[in-house]
Amino acid sequence: MSERTTQPPETEEATDTGGETEPEPTPTTVTDGATSTVRALENAGIEVMFGVQGGAIMPVYDALWDSDLRHVMMAHEQGAAHAADAYNVVSGQPGVCLATSGPGATNLVTGLADANMDSDAVVALTGQVPQHMVGSDAFQETDTTGITAPITKNNYFASDPDTVGDTVGEAVALASSGRPGPTLVDLPKDVTNGETDREPGMPQTPETYTPQDEADEAAVAEAARAIESAEKPLLLFGGGVVKANASDVAREFAIEYDIPVVTTMPGIGTMPEDHDLCLSWAGMHGTGYANMAINHTDLLIAVGTRFDDRLTGGIETFAPSAEVIHVDIDPAEISKNIHADYPLIGDAGRVVEQLHDAVSEAPDADEWREQCQTWKAEYPMDYAAPDDEPLKPQFVVEALDEATSDEAIVTSGVGQHQMWASQYWTFRDPRKWISSHGLGTMGYGLPAAIGARLAADGDEEVVCIDGDGSFLMTVEELSVAVRENLDITVAILNNEYIGMVRQWQDAFFEGRHMAAGYSWIPEFDKLAEAFGARGWRVDDYDEVADAIEEALAYDGPSVIDFHIDPAENVYPMVPSGGANDKFALSEDQL
Amino acid sequence: MSGGLEGPEPEERPTPEGRRNSQGIRIDPEVEAEPDARRAVLSALVKHEPGVLANISGLFRRRQFNIESLTVGPTTDPDRARITLEIEEPEPGIEQAKKQLQKLVPVIAVTELEASAIRRELALIKVDGSAPDQVGAVAEMYDGKTVDVSQESVTVEITGSEQKIDAAVETFGRFGIHEIVRTGTAALERGTHKTT
Ligand SMILES: Cc1ncc(C[n+]2csc(CCOP(=O)(O)OP(=O)(O)O)c2C)c(N)n1
């Protein structure tokens, strides 16, 4: 193991108040659109925001000078959006990001699209050229509301300093109510500079937005009868269970009625993965037993999932003999991909409670439960790690899991490493697995770790399990982690490939590795040092534990570059569009 | 090379009975059951603000709903506009279109109109001017009227159902059509039925 370190410059203790009590937050005085904007954020209880400066957003930044809101300056706006997104997933509070007009706003796009796919509450505030220049192709002008309309829950073009604060408040309220999602307010410079002394009201959702909390009682009763008489009932918990803070009631329901549980990938942690009833997550790289259960159930009780194709595989063969109960707060998700025999629209937690009350006896499903346990034994998640072969990524993930507390938070990039992280880490609680699911955004992991660190209570470790390719996409955010001295550990599963692509080339393109290999890749431990973080390189099994221990012990950002077996591929695998229970256990089964 | 994963191979695993169609509906595995498309007229009451129409047309483009026609205009309330949309989709697609529309924040209400609803479209048809009398006679046949006459052309205005306008266009074809413009369908429920 080679260890190279550069200590970050000692930060001066100037901020130490010497034991004095913290000063009371001084609310912003509203004098113009910008101060009104900041005031609206204060009213909404926002504490942290992530962003990058620039001409058109400068008035808002200037207003932040007088506010107690914490602003974390990011290296790139994509990082700001991902950090805000992860901040939301970990804390449940809306994540806020700021960018200037033009390139600042367009750099947010990937992060907003990501938040939109994963239903994360992110509020973006973008600067815009003054209104009299809008439409003239002015310097750094883009049609931000036009560009972001398809990837936000709603967006706003502020046109009046008197009402901009209310608009910002509405954007914040809307982002986290009902089915969460990203919102954006475009702020022309004449509006933020425009004088006003009007206090914004408390944040309110628009009157046309009225999500339904409770499901129809008669529909609940019908679904309850179906549960009582099911022979092979199966619960499917999605990300909606996390968003609705419904994990506890959902677990209670499963345990009380003794019904096996699979999760989706965003639903990881809603049921403890070491619980007998939990079959872990289903889908393309889900466990064999979860996928067997999904396709053999006669009653699928799906809560807070949108039946993404990475979960369902081919529609024709998805849970082909199951009736479906679908609980979701968003009516548009009901029967979008999979027809719901029992649609239950409402808040996941509330509807599961309703179901809990309505079911009078547990289904008679002893045989089915046994069958699920048999599948668990038949298709173990396992890997071979012979000493004479290069380091296996699964081993690294398990070693990290072991070395950290149960409270540890894991973020990831996108690729094989993401799959190994979700397969071989045992998650016991929601809001601990922070990843880019619906959009599959490489580069999500590091900025997400920054957002997660700022949202986390303090004691829990934040570990980013990244790929070499994904890490390179947002590596600049390491500068932020160093500057803010954020205690995060980045574990790169370095296969010198954009590995997931290479895996598909092996399987479906006759091994033609077009644009998949890195014939040259930076030494990430040295790169970490150059940024002022600490770095390790690990090549062998016997170096793994020590490097992890040292990295976790270091109070600040650290990067471990694990050089893993470049040929290792992710299994099980449901080929896209295939039947879930026909997952391949190795390449020759594809 | 991946090592370690055990278990029966794909072909050795039991296969459940049953099948879904492309809409995700569980069907008899033996039958062919792809739903037929049908025409639906949707009426949406929306906030009268910039960007709403772009949002709605963007939604339909993104979700690949087949728009047959789209009309928009103000209502008696200056803050509200009404959009009439005709789409042709299989049943689950129509439901989905309604729900996706309803989800847009500036959309106040969405209804699908009854088959009996009043549907009207306006067309201006400009035909060759060599036989103005005959053109006038045909226009009358369709309850239309001549709205412009020049040496070279006659323009008639026809309102009515889409089918009626299709028929009129065909008939006028024999004079030689120079230009044509159609508004797309506007629709309201009959009698005391409220549209939204
Ligand atoms: C922004 C972006 N570009 C491209 C892709 C397509 N893609 C999916 S996985 C993958 C490879 C990821 O490589 P790496 O981060 O090294 O992870 P590995 O699969 O090797 O673990 C690529 C290129 C993507 N998901 N996101």
C-alpha cells in the first residue's frame, strides 16, 4: 500500500467564538427582489444552499451576505444540483441550488433531470438577464424555463419584485408536497434589483395542486380482502416509501401480516435487508430471490413505485399471474406501466395504515414464505475471491460496510460499482442509500456525498462508492470537500474501464470494447493529494482493511483508489426486456 | 469472469402462467389482446399565463401522445383559458393523457367530453375563382358562406364537425383548392352539462 498525503492548510481558528453563545439569526430586511427571495428561503426554513456565482444571480448572492443561510460554493453547477438533491434525500428537507443565467442554468440541467426522475425535492434559483433584454439573445441568456419545463415539477419566471418572494416560497412548498420533485424560479436581474419592501408571506403550494392524502375507503376494503385471500402475497416498497417517511408503518405491516418484502433500488433500506422477510431489491441486477418472488407472486402490493423498466424487465412477463395493488400519491403513476387492479391513491404512510386497519387476518401463506426462503438459499448473493486473482469489488464493499457503523450513508456514481454497492452493502434504514436511479447519472456520487455530509447529523460516516469513470466526471468537487473540510470517504472501485459499458460489450457486442477502456487513467490517490485531500492506493486484499481504517479515521475528505479485477462483471442480470425470473447468473446464460 | 453465483439455470426454473399485454394489463395468455385506439376530446381549463400552451404541447410531445388537434382561447374569466385537445390513443393512453395533463400545475381541470358534446371546427377554403356561382352553391350546401372573392379566387368559410369539413374539402376539390386553413376542434358539453 502506498500512502501519499498532503495536509490541507491549517484553517485558522478565527471562527471560534470562544464558548460564547451563537448570535441570534438576523432576518433579512426586504428592500428589493433579491432580499425578498432570501427572506422567502428563510421563511421556508431553508438552512443550506449550494451554488455558483455569476452576473445575473449576483444580486441574490449579495443579499445572502446579510443572511445566516449557509451557502456552499460548489465547483460546478451540476455538483450544486446533485448536492442539493442528496441533501434532500438524507434530511427530507428541500435542497436548494443557485446558478447564474445561461451556462450556469444549463449546467444545472442534468441535476434537475436527475431529481425529477427520482422525485427529489430540489429548488433551483437561476439568474436571468433583465426582462427588457429577454428574447434578444443577450449575453448569457438562455430560455431557462423553456429548457427545464420537461424536467421540473413546475417552474416560474419571476416578473415582479413585489411578488418574487411569494413565488420562491411557492416553489419551495411545491417541491416537497405531494410527490416531491424539482422546481425552478428564473430571476431576471431587474426583478432581483427592483425595489420593494413587501414581506413575502409564508410558503404556500399553488391552489391548483391538491394531492390526496387518504385512499378511498371502499377501494381499501377491496384491496384488504385481496390481501386476506392471497396465497403468494408480496410487498414491493419503492422510493415513495422513503419520501413519505413511511418505512416504519410499512415494516410493521409486513411483519404483522408476515408478508415477504422486495424493494426497488430507490426503496433500499425501507425494510432492513437482514430481516427474514426481506428479499432485498428486484430488477435488472437485483437478487435472484427477489426476482423469483416478483414473478411468482399472485398478489403484488406495490407501494410508492413507478414500475420503471429496470425493475419490471419486459412488461408481458412482469408478475404475470399477479393481481396488483398500487399505492401512490401520484394518480398518473397508477396504471402507467403496469395495470393496477386495486388503485389506492394517497400518501404511502397513510394508505398503508388504512390497509393495516382494514385487513382482519394474515393471508395463509406458509408455503409461499417457505418458497421464498428456499429461493434465498438457492440463489445466494456470493462471489469468489481467490487470493491469486486481483481484488474483487464485492469484497471491498463488504469491508467498507463492516468498518462503518449501521448509520453510515452511502452515495454512488453510476455503473457496475453502483450495483455492487447496492448488492453487497447491507442497508437497514431508509435515507442511507443515495444514488442516481431513474436518470443513471455518472458523476452523482461525489457531489451527493457533499450534500449528504451537510445534511447528516454528524456521527455517521459518509462513504461514496464510485467508479473511475464516474469519479472523473465531477472530480472538481473534491476542492469543495477540502475547502469545507467535509469528512467523507471516497472509495473508487477502479477497473480502468467504464465497466458497465464493457460488461454490455462483452455480453451483446462480441467483446468489441469500443470506447470503454482507459488506456491511461490518473492516479487518484495523487489527484486527491493535489486537491488537498488524503489519498491511498490499494491493490491487494491484505491492504484493504488498513486503508479503510485510516481513511475513515481521517477527519476530512479521503480517497481510496481500489484497483479491482478489471474483468469482473455484475450478476445476476435480467437482460433488458426479459422476464425477471430468467436472470442470468453468468455471461453464458445471457 | 464472474465467480460464485449459484442456483438453477434460467431454463431449469419454473415459469408462472399468465401474461400481460403491452399496456401492462393481465390477460389470458392464449388470446391476442391489444386494445384498439379511439378518439377522445379533452377539455382543459388552464391558467391564462405565458408558457401554458408550450407546457401542454411539450407534455404531449414528450409522452408521444398523438395529437389530432389542439385549440386554445380565452374564457369569460380573464385569468382562465380553455384548451380543447383531440387525441387518438388506446384506452389506457387516454386515461394517462388526462392524468398527465391534470398534473401540470397551471391546469385547473380536465374533462373528457361525452360523445354527444358539441364539436365544431372552422375552415377557410380558397378555391379557384373561375366558377364563383358554383362555388357559392356548394358553400350553401354545407351551410357555409363566401367571405372573399377576387378575380382568381373565392374563399369560403365552413363550420361544423370534423367529418363535415372533411367532406366539404373533398367536394371543393373539384374547383381546384389554392389554400386551406383549419382551426381544429372546439367543443362544449350540451345543455346544462358543465364542461369542467
Ligand atoms: C453522464 C453519463 N454518461 C454516460 C452514461 C452511460 N454509462 C452507464 S454506466 C457507464 C460506465 C460507468 O463507468 P465507471 O463510472 O467507471 O463505473 P464502473 O461501471 O466501471 O463501475 C456509462 C458510460 C451514464 N450513465 N451517465
